[in-house]
Amino acid sequence: MPEAAIQLDTSASPAVLLLDDEPKVLSGLKRALRKEPYELLCATTAEEAFAILHERSIDVVISDQDMPGMTGTVFLAKVREAYPSVCRFMLTGKATLDVALQAINDDAVRQFFTKPCDPATLAQSIRNIIQEKTLEQALERVQQRELELKNRLLSHVSHELRSPLAAIYQFITILLDGLAGELSPKQREYLEIVLRNVNQLRSMVGDLLDCTRATNGKLTVTPQPIEITPIVVETLHTLRPSATQKGLDLFVDLPAPGLQASGLPAAGLPIVAADPVRLRQVLVNLVENAIKFTPAPGTITVRQRDLKDEPEMLCLTVTDTGRGLRPEDTARIFERLSQTTETIDEQRHGLGLGLYICSELIQRHGGRIWVESEFGQGSTFCFTLPRCSNTAPDGT
Amino acid sequence: MTNTKIMIVEDDIDQLIGLKIRLQANDYTVVHAVDAVAAISTARREQPDLILLDIGLPAGDGFTVMERLHDLMDVAHIPIIIVSAREPEAYAERAINEGAFAFFQKPVDNEELLEAIENALGTAV
């Protein structure tokens, strides 16, 4: 699709607001500026002016200084606060010249004109401002379009990468499953290396896709009432081999339904409204991160936490005995492409998108995610999910 | 389930071969077609027990194929599973509404697909 040139938006008519308590001044200016390519609106009091500003999109406001009720400087200060994009001019008599100069210095006013003012000069200044604004808006549109284009490109590329990756994965697993004949130990070993790397690629492409979906507002979750504990147990079970290989212990410390030693039934965790696939995705991300950043011997534990001021939410935590995070890293860790500044021995796998995606997924469930960490003391990542509303507080 | 025949309609040859090997390893007999036109003629000739159908095809798309198959008495009964690169959000509902048994987005998980095939065959008349 060929790219159209950015049009300067001349469709919306610019509008200028004149405020002066003297109707003669207003009508004089209105007459002088009647042929200008913008709409002129008039007000004699600050209240009238604000009413107009509230209803219409005004580009420039020109205010008298010396008015009963509210002076020009006070009025324009209020305009600046409420409508910061409106350009502010002041009309001033000789008596209030120093006020006007001060206003310029304070950046409260862009320009002032002494009365009686030359309409041609005023008109030119207004036209300059309007031109400036039009260009600013065009620039914003260009930037917006660039961003959209980049997002679409990223989305398209990650999508296209999936097919060849799928084919590679399929045939590697076909070989490893012995469907093309028996493998020698060395063949198996090398193929497993390939598989490991293909899985990393798949994971990265998956992350890229989720990331672009999140940016485009297309990341969806389908929550349903689920029991958390089995999902956590099963997910950690699949991650345990890689933890063990690194000399790390992986623990699940969650109440499980069943009978207690006393013979009384124990309640499991309350039912939550969550998308099981996405929940697994969040857990895998958090635990894999913990594995990556925790040296041996180390421990990673998944627990539940009671949040007294959020009883309608279930809170899970993933705690590691790793390096911990510095405050400056904690602040940005859920942003895209964030990676910590440490560069000791670790291999940089991944795109730095995992936590951003976790954050987006948890938010779409209506929950929160955050990290508690001290450098050198390990980290605890916490997230909340909404409990199902038809669950009684005692879990039944 | 020996001699259960599955037809794959897929224009990407590598995907086709890979899937064929997987299905044969699970004791299915596999036939294939690489475009929308061949899909119809092959289905009528081979009478498969199930069809795996891609959406993006030369000479017509998967939805056209499905519609045509449903119009032909000799093949209308065959359960169809859509296997497509396209996003489920846009296409899964339509696929089911138009009579597909299931929608899978590529790349498919082999286990999940095999399970869906078994389920679809279980419900075949």
C-alpha cells in the first residue's frame, strides 16, 4: 500500500478567542480581522471566555490586562493551567506595560500588544502561531504513523517466522522420536542441542508476538474459574529439570485440599478467575527468570500471600535466593527490553520482554504484579488474581 | 485405529511432510491435496475419515473448500479440523459456525492435534 503524503490538516478551522471588557475594542478588532482565515470569538468577561474554551477548541486567546473582576494575567494563568496547548497573547495599555513584560518573562504570555494595536501585526502573529500548531499536529501524526508501521512490521515478521520454526521443530522432534531410524548417542546429543535452541527461538518469537499484540491492544485472556494449585504444581514440575541441572531447588508451598493430620478437611486455595494457559505463561516466565538469576546452591519457592487490604484477590509469590535487584532496575523491570546492568557470567537468552508480557497479562486479568527485592538478598515477584465471586470467604 | 484415512489440505510442502510423518507414526493412512480444487476431487476420490484443512490455499480458501464439501452428499459427513496460520480471534468462531470440528493455529501442538483428531473421529457417523 503506497504511503500517502501527510496532509496538513486544513479541515478544522482555527479559532481565536478575544477577551476585553470594552465591547468597542472587541468590535474594532473583529472588524479589522474579519478577512483572516480563522474564526473569531469574543467575550467580555472571564466567565464567558471560559465557557467558550470549554466548548470549543481554541488555538489562540488574546486577553486584555486591565479588566474588572479578573486581570488578564490571572485569567491567562488559569487558561495555561486548564488548556496548556492554547497560545496566550495579551493586550495591554501603557499603564500595564511592566505587567506585560513580567508575564513574558514568566512565560505566562507568548506575546503582548499595546493598545491601540496595529491589526496587521496582530494578524500576522496569529497566523504564525496557527501555522506553528498545524505543523506540530502534522509532526505528531507522522510520529504516530511511524509507530504504527513499526508495530505492524514487527507483528508481521514474528508471524512469518513461526512457520519455518514450526517445520524445524517438527522434523527435529521426528528425528528424536526415532521416526527416521535409530540414533547414535552423539546424533541424539547434537539434535538435542538443536532442539534446545529451536525452543529458545520459538519462545522468543512467541514473546515478540505477545508483545506486539499487547502494544496493539490485541492481547486477549479468557478467564475461567480454576483451581490454582494443580496448575502451579504441574508447571513447576516441568521446570524442575532445568532448575536441578543448575543446582537449584524448586518448592511449591501452597495449601492443597485434602485431609489434614487431624482428620479435618483442609481447604485448597480459593478458586480464581484466570486463563490457565496465560497463568502458566506467567509462572514459567517468573520461575525461568528466577532460575536464570539465582546461583547454585539456591532455592526458588512459590507461595501464597494473604493481602489484608485486598481480600477479593489471591496473591501468589515467587521468591528466589538470587542476586536481587537494585532500585533503579526494580523501577523499570516490567518495561519492554529491560535487562539488568549485571553482566557476570550469564548468557543473554531472551529478548527482555517476558516481564512486560507478564505485566500485561496480569493486568488484563484485573490483577497487579510487582517485585520486592534488595540487592544481594534475592527477589520476590508477586502477582494477584481475582477470586471467583461465588466463592465463600472460607473457600467453599 | 488402523486404516483410518486422513486427508491433509496444505500448500506448504514441509508442513505437509512433517504432519504426514507424525500421523503415519500414529497408524493413520494419509493422503493430501495442495490446493482448493484438488481438495475437492481428492476428497471425493479417497473418501477420508477426517480432513485437516488449511485456510490459506491456492485457487480458493479453506472456507470455500469447506462450503463446497458440505454441498456434496458423498463427502458432507467428513469431519473437518481447520489448521491455519491465521489468528484465532478472527477466524476460529467463523470456522466452527461453518461446520468445522475445531480450529488450530499453526504451529500446532502435535499432542493436542492428535487428541482433537481422535475426538472428531469418535463423533463421526
